[in-house]
Amino acid sequence: EEVVLELTSKELESNLEKNNTGGRSVTAIYGPNSSGKTNVTRALSIFKHLIVNSNNANILELPFDPFLLKENSSQEPTEFEAEFIVGNKKYTYGFAYNSKKILKEYLWDYPGVTKKSRTIFERTEAKINPGAKEFKFGKRLADSTRDQALLISRAREQNNEYSNIVFEWVLGINVLQNISGETMAFSIAEMNKSPELKNEVLDLMKRADLWIRSINIEKSQIPEAVFESLPLSDSLKDQMRSNGSSTIYTGHGVRNSKDKIVSEVLFDLGNQESEGTRRFFELCAPVLNTLKNGKILYIDEFGTSLHPDLCVYLIAIFQARAFVTGAQLIINTHDTGLMSPGLLKREEIVFVEKNFNEETRIIPLTSKSVRIEDKFEKKYKQGFYGAKPILKEFN
């Protein structure tokens, strides 16, 4: 039975040991404030949003947000490219656009053992390469695709084999930005779909020593006018409409004069529990859901309001079970305690910082010529790796 929480400490250590010999299940991204970590999260969210929704006729404008700190850069297109593996095959998919239309789009795969790419299709504005017809991305499909839409999204409606592969991968990515209510809404939606997941969340909260004995979710409908003021994506608003509004109640034991529990009282999670308890609760469901289904989860501001031990606990649970399903966790964090020996490997640590032109650069720790036995946290705090605030003396 693949239940994440049925792990003793010995099993955790054993599975962590096995996982350390395999692929990377966790990536922790560090950097000073305003270094670009959140923009990395936003980029992945926009990338997914365009693939899934660009063929929607209601989308008339592309999310064009050019770099403003270099002369003439506002004329440069926005470009995305991702390399990913589905099954045992590697793919590269990318596209570029400006405020008005898609300028180019391409998909390659890497058949055989030669590592040489094969072009599935290449689209440049109104043109499509002749070989694309072999893979059912021909001129007729390209001509029927709007300027603001991606060909991969249009092909999805035709049940195209390669489009389905891209969608299978991108739909397995969940991005939780640091937007008010977004993570909680996602968590509630997942628990409403799966009573088993709700029980696993409760089990995890009990193990985290939060004094919580039960979880209750009460639904109610949200007035349509409320949605206008919510800073959430359209897809999340639609999800909330179908699920309605939910109030979470946590059960706590009521004791008599002899300290024996005789009944239970319900607390409103949003008003009567601490910010840290609410944050831990809203992270449990996405972490467990990702582990069980072998998905990819990206969390911005991972350690906000959480005790460092709870952060370590969630990471350790993820590492111990991720190798079973191939799940991946990516986090933006300032919690250097996660660099402690035995938790994050050097391959799992990435730094984000800006150069003197205020351009964000992403630098893996492995590029710093570090040794496995190095004390990453100590050296990072001492400034050996960069990607930390440069503070000047205050008089």
C-alpha cells in the first residue's frame, strides 16, 4: 500500500539512502529578495497556461511582459523552451511571441541512442516545415491556428499523438505562486475530490504534533460578484465556482479536570489557528497528491510561516517516497537549514541572483566546484557561493 505516511524513521532513512543514489527529486532555489525567484515561478505558470489555454477563442492577448531595464528590450520577444522526459524519451518544446502573435514554435524528440534531435514540427509565423505533415502537424492545421494560439494546443483538439505527450507532461505540473488564497483553494479542491487524501492530510498533521484530531470541510456557494475582486487565475476561479466556498474546521480535544479528553471542539482554521498551522495544512495536500501521482510541484516561498523542523519534515517525506513514482518538488526558499548534511545534495541546490544589469541568472551549486562533504549552509552564509544580500554598514 503506497501510503506516504506509513513510514517509520528507519524506513525514512533507508529510502533516503536509496534515493540518494538515484535521480533528483527535490530542487531548492536560493537567492536574495528581488533576485528573480518568483519570476521563475511565474514563467513556468505562464508556460503551462499558454499550452493548455491558448486555443481558447476568448484569449485575445498574449501575456507579454518585456524586460524594461535595457534599451530597446521592449521590442524583444518572450521565449520559452523546456526539455523533458516522458517514458524513456526526451523532448524539447519551445515557442516565442510578442504582444500580438506567436512568432515561432517547435517540437523535437530524440529517438534511438544517438542523442541527435528529430524535428516533429517547426512553425515560424505563417510557415510550417514540410516534414511536419508526417506527424500530423501539416499546413492545413497550421492555417487553421489563430495567430495568438499555439499549434500544440490546436493539435490537441485533433487528438494528435505528440500534442498529447506534451499535454501529459505539462498537466502533471502544479505551480503554487505566493498569491493570497491560491494554495488553500488548490488544497481544498484536491481534498474534495479525494476523501482518502483528506485522511492522509489529517494523519500528517497529527504526526507533525499540531494537536489536531479531525478535519471538517463545509461547503457553501460563492456569490458571483466576489470573483471579480479575487487576484486568481481564470482556471482557478472556474475551479472554485464548481467546488463552491469551503470553511475548514479543525477538531481539538476538550479535557475534564483530570485531563482526560471528554469531547471535541471545532476551530475555524482561517480565524482560530496560527498562520503556521494554516500554511502547513495548505501544503500537505499538494505535497501528498504530487507524491502519489508522480507529478511535479513548484512552490514559491516554501518556508513562509513554518518552523524550520516542519520544512525539513516535508522535504524528508518527499525524498523518501518520490523515487517510487518519479515525483519532483521544486521550491523557492530562504531556509538555509535545508542545506544541512544528509538532506539536500549538492545537485539539489540552485542559486538565483542578478548581475550588474539587473538580469537574473540561475546558477547550480554543482558549477561552484563543491565537494560532497562540504558544509553548504556554512559556506553559503559566508558568501562563498554568492546569491545572498550584500549589506552595507548603516550609520
